[in-house]
Amino acid sequence: MKNADPVIAVIDGHGGGIGRALIERIRCVCPDVYIRALGTNSAATSAMIKGGASDGATGENAILFNVAKAKIIAGPIGILMANGLLGEVTPLVAQAVGSSAATKILIPSQRCNIMFAGSIGQTMQFYLDSAVGLVGEELKTLGL
């Protein structure tokens, strides 16, 4: 599967924990879908690959290149914010993610100082499970 266009691009930073957990859950529901881990740093990419990503790439240019090809982009809400994830998301990455034609499935994070009405107080597990449900629905819409 190497060098193929990803169906799902999972983006994360820091240690890649949210991305890894998301990939592990997606793999349980959709074991054959092509998932590319896109880390803002090598630790995040490595963690997501260990979580079951088909392959991975690291850094700003890798993210810019791959989000244009993905059908679905998933990750914490900070991937849409310039300087999100404690500064790991560059303005160019945020713009590329936001401009991509891919469906975006975003996980709320209290670290990003964004609050969603109606979702306050949910656990990370709740958000991850909700995201996986949305991924499954989108894959069906795409005929995959």
C-alpha cells in the first residue's frame, strides 16, 4: 500500500496519543482502509504508526502534500488553527487542512481554548468513539 493516496489522513502532534487512539479505533471498525499518519513531529508519527496506520510522514511539507490527496482528514481541532497544538501547527498547515476538499472529522480538545456548545464535559473516549462513527458514515458515503 505504500505510495498510494490515503483515504484517511490522521494528523496529530506532541506524542501522537489522540491520533494513535483514533487509528486504533478506526482499525477495529474498518481494518482494510488506508490510513496515513501525519505527525507534526516524529514522535507523533511513530505513535500513530504503532497504532496501526498504513504508513506515515512527518512535518509541515508532508502534511501540506498529503492533505490535498486525502478523502477524510481526522485529528484534534487544533489542526485547523494556526499555532494550534501548542504551536506545532503552522499557519500553512492550518490553511491546507481548512482548504482541503476532504471531509474533516475533528476531535474537541480543551487544550485549544475552543468550546462547542452542547459538548462540554464529555470524555476523550466519547469524542474518539463519535469520530470513528463519523469516519464509518463517511466511508459508506464514499462507497468504501
